[in-house]
Amino acid sequence: MTVVEPATKPVDKSQIRNAATVIALRDRASNPKVLMGQRGSKAVFMPNKVVFPGGAVDAGDADIPLAAPIPDPCATRLRESAEGDLVTALGAAAIRELWEETGLVLGQKGSWTDAPADWETFAATGHVPDASALQFVFRAITPPGRPRRFDARFFLVDADVHVATDLDDFSAACDELSALQWIPLEEARSFDLPFITEVVLAEVQQRAQDPEPPASVPFFANTGSNSAFHRLRGLVDMDGRLD
């Protein structure tokens, strides 16, 4: 008798998916620059726009063994107004997307012999993923009516300090983003950007020379007909629950 394996359930693109975006910052003490690239003209989501590297959380990201996790206070703020504990998954997704789209490694030297298929090229560099440098600085949900919707968490990372590879070597990047370049912060908003990227850039510009995580994280929640603005503070009440 022939056994038919059940088909893998397709991803519902109309549903809001968790996502991680990386704002890689260099020369922050002198002439701060951010790493951005251009999406293809045939991309369903934000075609031709200049964006930060990033993408949706994959099902296996929660199981990736990180050399170090995202620390508090960022971890606590990531859990606020969220369904379940996504801290590990978001950290892994941020590192994976940075690697896939730019070829830059956020990790520690180490051997990873049983890496999943979509992490094999990362492991081949001789590193294991390290999320400890990711600072949670912004969150936004894509408005209704778009072909793809994401609940995106934006992470700032000091590339000069924490990226383990040559900051100008994009040779290992996939072709999802073209024209990868380090753009001076003061010039970035002259490019063709999504609206939310402009908003995030303004936030980053204000704190470019501040190495500490923000006191609170802006959150644009487009969950219904109206958008709402919140601040995620990761406050905990006396019972240990998020406030």
C-alpha cells in the first residue's frame, strides 16, 4: 500500500507574520551610517523601495541555539503585547536575515556541526549566532490592505563592534536586496523609502550616539481600521506580569 504523506500547510500570506529587521549602524561616534539595499521591481512587498535587511520569522527560528540571547531590558519589552515568548525566534530571525541578505555575520567564533539547512552557510563561516548585541528600538504592524502584513520588530546593532566579518564584503549575500550600501544617516531619507522606514530612521538618528537601549520602544499598531501609537516599557507588576 502506498502511503501518501500529508502536504505541508502553505503559509497564509494574508495573516500578520512576526518579522525582524536589522538596523546595522557604523561610525556612530563620527559620521553614522546605516546599511540599506533596494528591493526588486517584481517584489510583492514594497517593490523598488530602499530598506533595511529583514524578513519574517521562520518556524524553526525558535529552536536555534544562540550563543547568547537578547538581554534585558530588550527581552522584556519584546514580550510586552505579544502572543507567547518570541525573544529567541526574533533574535534568530534577525541574525539569519542579516546573513542571507547582506552576508554579514552576527555571531561568535565556534563550531556548529548540526546546523539546519537554512543555517548551513552561516555555520560554514565558523560562527554560531549571537543575539546579545541586538537592541530592540521600534515595532510596527503593516496597515491593513497590503499584500503582505508583518508585525516587525526593529533591532539596532553597532556593526563596528559586533559584526564578526568585513563590513564592506557583501559577496555572500543573496539577491533579494541590490545596491547594498552604507548610507550616511543624514542622507538616508533622500532615498525612496517606505513611510515606516522614514519614521524609524528619525528615531535612530536621535539615538545614534547613545549605546544604551531606549527607555521605551515606539509601537505603531495597525490592527484595525485605525492605527494606534504605544510605548513599550516592559513594566512588570507585583505579580510578575507585564503591565
